[in-house]
Amino acid sequence: MSAPWATWDHIVKIDPDKTLAEGETFEDVCATGTDALEIGGTTGMTEEKMARVVEATTAYDIPVYIEPSNVGAVVHRDGLDGYFVPIVLNAGDPFWVTGAHKEWARLDSDIDWDRTFSEAYLVLNPDSSVATYTEADCEIDADEVAAYAEVAERMFGQRIVYVEYSGTFGDPEMVRAAAGAVEEASIFYGGGIHDYGSAYEMGHHADTIVVGDLVHEEGVDAVEETVEGVREAKSEPVEGA
């Protein structure tokens, strides 16, 4: 059975603690051409905020997944496609490797494991909230990124390796290193995708790009540019093929 994300080029991540661009709606976001929505954020997450966004987005014909940062922000609702759960491989605090996950399993008896997937995160922007929150070691090089990706797939059976530069455009070499180290795992990239060009560039290295702040700060027209950029990158022949 193929993974739900196997054909996704583009994801919009919506932070329930933030508002959409002025005058725009969740219907507008769903109509950008993105392949799926992830609902989640690092700070300020509550069940009430999460439920509001999930209810609004599941009304449209697009896959919607929760990316929980804490057990208190998880909701179960008809129309929700599932859950993407971050495991921060380079976290300094082991709570973000297994601890938070143990608490979710302990406190939530309604987890649908058949629709719950983990994401092996590599957090690489030391100035980001998620790096501070998880005490991530961001001072790693491309060889270490590749090794983390290999360990994620080969030792831990991870099907998604997520290179996260939250808030800034990252180093394509790091994404390329992760992609070159895995056989079947999908490479997600998030961070600083803000226009056609940035989406086009990272679309050559990652299987799927994720835009987050852009939808809140610039709006759906900017998101549509990134959809076009990554799709153009994916339509080009692979070098050396």
C-alpha cells in the first residue's frame, strides 16, 4: 500500500495560533493547488484552536492532517485524514524523541494508529522556536545529516525524513545529502519557501516542500507561486537519468 504522501509535491502548514492573511479564508487556501494541509505549530497550541482550524479545513476536498506538538492540542474529528507526528532526531531534550509520544499514548485512548505516521525531523535553524523548544543541535554538517537520514530509514523504519529550517531558507546541500542517503523514505523540506524561485530550487532536492509562514504573512497568491515552482521542478527530467 502506497503512502498517502507518495504523490504530494506541496503541503501548506497552517498554525492554529496565527490568523490567515487579511480577507482570506480556508477555502482560499484549499484552492491554491497544494496537495495537502498540515495543522500544527510549536507554541500556543490548544485543543480549541486546533479544533477550529480542523473543522474549517475538513469541509473541503483536500487531505488534512494534524501535526501535534503536545497531547493537549490533538483532536479527533470526522473528515480528518490522520496525524503526522514529529520525532526530532537531533533534539537535545529526549522528550522530543520519545517522551512526548509516550505521553500521547498514555493519555489518549482514541489514537488511530492506522492513520498515524511519524516524521523524522532534523531541525537546522538555531534561531527557530522549534530549535529552542527541543534544544536541537543545529551545528551539524551534510555528512551528519546524511547519517541521520540513513539511521532514520534503516534503523528506525522512518518513511519521512523532514529537513526543517523553520523561518529561514535552508542550505540545499543539506537537503541533497538527506535525499542521497535514503532508498525509499520521502524527503520533506520546510523553511523559507517564499516564492516561485525558492520552491523551484528546493523542489529539485526534496520530494515534498512545506510552506507555513507564507500563508499567514503573504497569503494565497504567494502560496500559488510556490505550488507552480515546485511543480515546474518536478516536471523536469532528472539529471543523469
